[in-house]
Amino acid sequence: MSRVAKESDMYTTICNIWNHSLLHVKIAKPQDVCAICEKIRKCILDAVTEENKLEATNRLMEHILDTQRILTIFV
């Protein structure tokens, strides 16, 4: 069995145990984003001027880069 298949099986097992034991706590999906991402995304969608849209887009990019830097510390 390949490493990827083993990791997939382990993830599936963990999810099954989690779902049976901790029904009230949900495992985040890849499409789930943090509250800051949601807030900034809403600012982008609500922006009226091009300048506001660019400012919000830059804030989102900075937030994503900051998050990636933090994650590299823990991974």
C-alpha cells in the first residue's frame, strides 16, 4: 500500500471515530475559511470603488501570506 493510500485510510479512520464520538464538533473542510477571510471577502464583494476592492484584495493576500508563514512553523 502506498504512503498516500495509508494516509488516506488513516484520515478516514480518524474522521469516522471523530464523527461517532464528537458529533457536536465538525471537522473543517478545505473550502472552510476563517472568520477573517470571510470578513475580508465580504469587503471585496461589497467594495464600490476599484480602489476599495484593491485595498481589500491586498488585505486578503496579506492575511493569506501571514497564515502560510504561521503554518510553516507548525508543520
